[in-house]
Amino acid sequence: MRNSGIGSSSGGEAGALKNEDRQGHSGISRGRLAVVGIGPGNPENMSQRAVQTIKEADVVVGYRPYVELIEDVLSPEQEVIGSGMRQEVKRARKALDKALAGRRVVVVSSGDAGIYGMAGLVLELLFEVNDYKRVDFEVIPGITAASAAAALLGAPLMNDFVVISLSDLLTPWEVILRRVEAAAQGDFVIIFYNPKSKRRVQQIEEAREMLLNYRTASTPVGIVTGAGRAGQRVVISDLAHFLDEEIDMFSLVIIGSSQSYVKEGRMITPRGYQISGGEKS
């Protein structure tokens, strides 16, 4: 496994030209660019298609901690390009450059690549290139954090739900807060991605205050941190007290609807089925 930084320049493009079946009629090698959702990051929770696509890649690009999660899938022959936070555009451009040079490139994205992941950014940048048709593009889905967290909590997403990121890095906070209020008014189960960080501590508090205008203080709230990873934490609280729990950028918070409840340590939102005794579930 050969490691490169975003700003580095490395060889190896010639190896991609050896595969005649990847060349067009013009003799220019076709590249491959796959954005792969790695789920929580451990190989057992990745799809066979995701694992195979990563193994077949010449170049693997990603946020450095995510690349480290899949080290067991990588091989010494692959070029690995890792970088830190807020380097998403540089990573995507580097991956695109490699693919245009005829390489088989994978961009890894935690969870599902199409949900707050890298798929959209990579695709937007690809279409900015005149000869984008020389690159075979695909998105490989993964287990998103919402699904992973819900499975650990019980069955909180059995009816309509919304997903809202509380990060105001790319979306104005006033827009986010309006979305929170609309979801609360609609009595949706609400999933908060990026609920809190060292810099962002006020947003989750303001969101809770908004929710208390529409939900009771006893509304169940599930908090899952590091779902599917070593040291994962699963906590069930309520709207009145969940901010007393540890929440960080690796946490996902699920706010129940008016119908959600907790039984035997499991959070449940009924789907509406008629079950024994005439009760609905």
C-alpha cells in the first residue's frame, strides 16, 4: 500500500494503460471512478460489491481516518491518498485526475456515499470536465449511519422520518432550524446527523428548544456514537434529559415521534399493524 498526500504527485499511470479492454476506439484508456460507501467501516458490514470494488482499484482516495478503517481490505500494490477534514474538494479533484489518466479509482465515504457523503461532490466535479465520458462512474451504496444506529436502538424508524444535519458549515443555521421546526410540526421521527462538535455546541440546544414546542419532554431520544466501530455507545434518554449525555461529531441522535416509545431497553415507533389484542404496532 503506497500512501500519498493530496498535494503529492506520483507515477503509476502507465500501469493502467496495459489493460486493452479499458481502452476506447481512440486508444485512450478509460478510467473508472467509483464512490464507495463503507458503512460503519468494518469489512463485515460492507457489501461484497463494495469490498470487491475497493480491491480492484489502482488508487484509493479518502478521509484519512476512513481509509484506516479499511486497511485490511487494501493491498501493498495500491496507491492510497488520504487527507484530513475539510479537504473534500481536493480529494475529489485528485481522484478525478487519476481516473482521467486511465486509473481505476475508488473514493471511500463512510456510511452511504450518497447521504451526506462524497458521491454528489465527485459527480458535480466530473461533469465540469469536457471529456467526462472517458470515465466510467458509479456509486456503491453502504449502510448509512441512520440504519446502523436504528438497528442498535431497536426499531425507531418504522414510520415516516426525516434526516437533518445540524452542521452549519455548508447550510445556514436559520435554514436548518426552519427544517427542524417543519419536521417537528409534521410529527416525523427526526434523525440528527452531525449533532455537535467542539466548535458547534449551541445548535443541538436550540434544536431541542424548538422540538419542545411540539413534543413532550418524555419523547424518547436515542443516541448512538461510533455505530459499528470499536467503543460504540448506545444510550436511550428523553427530550428533557438527552443533552446530559455525551454527544460529539461521531454521534447520531434519533428523536422519536409522538407515537414512539421504549420497552425493555428498545426504542420503537409503531408502523400501524394490527397485532394481538387488537393493539396497533
